[in-house]
Amino acid sequence: MTPMSADELEARLRDIGARRYHRLHPFHRLLHGGGCTKGQVQAWALNRYYYQAMIPVKDASLIARCEDSATRREWRGRLVDHDGAHAGEGGIARWLKLTDGLGLDRDYVVSLRGLLPATRFAVDAYVHFVREKPLVEAIASSLTELFSPQIISERIEGMLRSYDFVTAETLAYFSQRPPQAERDARFALDYVKQNARTRETQQGVLAALEFKCDVLWAMLDALYHAYVAPKHLPPGAFAPPD
């Protein structure tokens, strides 16, 4: 089959986000619209911590596979963004300030004892995908960042408006993330458009983005099932006081 043009490929990638990105999930509609209890917000932040904590692990494995020094240099910035240049800095540290602000014990959050099993399985599947799939597909899986600025703006506005237990300081992770995501998405999109030149490779990168959307969607499915309806809480998972 004839390969798509770079612009056609980008349009297909953006269409996947328009249809499958997790901002459309019912749990996010509750979260951003003020429909969650404090315990449900805590459960979301606690489970999402595992995803945040594994991003640099995922990125380090991707860097180890890059033979091109320019790509390695570019991708290294993601490690600093999440791990920080020093202890107490970076996205993971800011996420822990979010869980602190929501009243969760930091040692408990970091221990991962309260994770939903599906959260662990979904995040681990993403890490394994990046380690094992062709590099262009691994990079394409990060392209959910194309769509993150919109969900972040909805989250900040909605949560500050709706919850008296949330402050701008609590949400500091999100206020700093959009410019990083936009920078990273531009690089990843350019890389994919330049390196996915055959129809087979292009289908692979489209499937990679669909897979990543499925990972994020599955995490919210698990939260909804455990904490909204039918409230089937797995043994050992975080049980909110409310």
C-alpha cells in the first residue's frame, strides 16, 4: 500500500486523540466537574502516582535503545523534568505535593501498597511496550502529550472551582507541565513523521498511540469500578475514609 504523507499521518494521529484520549472518560468528567468525593480524588492521585513514578523508568529504557546522540540528548530532558536535577525537584516531587495536599500519607503513597491491581498492570504494560517495540513505535506512544494541555487546563479550572480541599499550590504539578508537554510532543511528532515512511511502520505508530490511550483509559476504568460504581474494591487497595 502507498504510504501516507507526513501530514496525513499527523491527521490520523490527532484523530486518535480526538476519539480515544482519556479526557473523555466518565471518571474525568466527574473529577473535573466537582462530582467526586475527597476520597475518590485521593484514590485518583494515589493511583496516578505510580504512572508518574514510572515515566522516567520508561524514558531511561527508551534512551538506552537510541543509537542517535541527538535523540538521546533531547529525550534526557524528560528525565530531568520528572526526576528533577536535585532531590525534591521535578514532576514526581510535585505529584507528591499533590498527594500531601490531599491528606495522604507520603510513605503510604510511595510504598504503592494501596494501588489497584489494574493500575499496576496497565503501567507495567506501558513500560514493557516501550522497552520491546520498535523505537519509532515507542516514541509514538508518548504522543498522548499532544492532547494533554487541554485536559490540564480543564483539570486546574474545574478542581479549583469545585473542591474546597484543593488549592493552586496543591495543583502545582499541572501548572508547570503544559510547556514541557508541548515541547516533548513537537519533538516526538517530528520524529515519527520523519521515520515512519512505510505503510507498515505508519500503521505501527498509529497502533502505538491507540495502545497508550488504552493504558490511560484502563487506569480510569479501574478507578471508576473500584470507587464510583459498583464500588468493588480489590483486597489491599486504598480504602478512603468517606
